Amino acid sequence: MPGKAVMGKRPTSRDVAARAGVSQSTVSQVFTGRAGISAATRERVLEAAREIDYRPNLAARSMRTTRTGRLAAVLPITAFHSAPLIAGTIERARAAGYDVEVQSIPNAPDQRRPRLLEMIDSRQFEGILCYAPVPGDDLVRVDPNVPVLTLAEFDDDMRVSGEMLDVHPLESMVERLAELGHRRFLHVTGARSYPSADARRRAYEATVARLGVQSVGVVEGDWSAQSGLDAIRSLEASSLPLAVIAANDFIATGVIRGAVERGWTVPGDVSVTGWDDSPTSAFQTPSLTSVSMDYVELGRRTADRLIALMRGEEPPSVTGPLQHVVWRESTAAPRPGPSS
């Protein structure tokens, strides 16, 4: 078959060129990030490379040019969502012909800029993707050969911000539960120092008011299961039937525990929603309705933005939100009548 690599032999750029129907120099230009290659041609070359499992020889490339074929993914070592973010970044970067090296950065915001300047000066990377915000806005201009992209999706303490503060899933959950017949709602918040907790609280209060349903209260929590448990223990039985909007899955688990302690059914007497869609949420009893946050896709999108910056191109358009509601057994129409 034309373009098929010889069995047992490492595929070469010549094999990619034959399979994609382009010149070998075009393949080289695609994998070195040269401008002037159409999006269709670039995708055809990358698809051909994937089909025959071609990987550019980075050592040879760096000897021929000033390019290294390496990107840096930089974040504090304590970042909670680092694994899925990095997985998405690596996936997309490799598809474009780059290797990714994960680098740590200090937790203290004022120590991050010096670390990034060291990495820029080292010229080991063609581009740097920093998930943490960095004081100052001129890093991208320090060295035009080493573009730096910092994200707005996290704050100084790596708490979600920017696009990840989208509250539409919470509004959708309240609206759906109201459609099912719920008229009483309770919100157990996360720690108020978190932008996400504050945004969800404000969205809850606005949505309840807009729909004309009753809020039996807003209980300030601390992201822990204990805060959910305490909130349910403090309720009057006359609050039932009730829909509880918990700020995360840990709180929701505590809410369910408290309901079971009091002999209340979930769902039926109490519907419960969480946030984060933790790995165990689908397996607890009842399985928990929650909001899935796609950090892998966020990693893909940020890699796309960095690569576009490196190539002087517009980043690809994105479709679909990074968060969506996963409906499960913990939510249903309320059981009619009072419950003891």
C-alpha cells in the first residue's frame, strides 16, 4: 500500500508525506510549527502521522533548528485537578507533534514569575503553558521565540475561576427539580472564600427568586460532608419534601447520610444534588446527581490555544460547555404529603 511504513522500521517523515500526498518539506513545516500551512493540510499531515504512528525525532530536529519540539506544562505541585488537566494537554500537544514536560512552580504567586523567566531563558521549550496566574502581563513578550500562555480558569490559590465559574448547571438543576414538583429548596454552600462557592450561592438565590419557589435557608458549609450532615440535622420535619442543592459531592454525601439518619427517603422526601461528579458518585446508594467538570477538555483547549499562539494563528473555535449535569437516582419528584 502506498505510504505504508515497512514492518519493524520506524516511520519517517517520508512515509508521512507519501501517505498524506504532500512533500516531505511540508511535513517538516507542520511539525516545526511553521506559519503558512493551511489548516486542512496540517490536519491531513497529522492524521497520516497518527495512522502510521510517526513521531518526529526531536534530537535531530533540535540540531537542525532552534526548535526543541517540547512544551512545558507548569503548575503548583499541590494543584487539585492537575492530573486530568495534564492528560488533556499532552493528548492534544502530541497530536500536533510536541512532547510535554511537566514543571512545578511555587505556590506563592510572587515567586512564580522568576521561575517562568528562568524557563524562558533556558530555551528548552518552544512554548510554556502555565495553569496558575502570574503577576504582570508581559511574559508573552519576554522572548518572541518562547510564547507563554497563562490561564484565567484558576485564581492565585488554584481555585476555579473564569469559565469554570459557569453557574448554568446549578440553574438547570433548580429549574428541573421545580418542574418535577419541588417547592422547597435548601442550599449548603462551600467556604465563602472560594469564588465558586460565592457564585453558586448567588445563582441559587437568584434562581429560587425567579421561579417563585421557597428557600428554607442557605447554610454556610466548608466543602466537608460534616457540613451537609449538620445542615440536615438542624432542619424541622415540616421542611419536607425538600430539594437540597449542595455545593459539592462531599456535602451532598453528608446530606444523604443525615436524611437516612432521620428516616427520610432519598429521593422521595429529599432530593439531593452535588457538584464535581467525583469517581464514587455514580456508585453510592442512591447514585448522586452531580455536575461533571471536564478538566481533560480544558487541558485540550489550553494546549490548542498555546499551539495557535506559537504558530501565529487564531485558536480553534470551541463547542460545548466544560460542565454539565449528570442526572442520577438522588433526584426525583417529591413524595406527596407530610413525612414524619
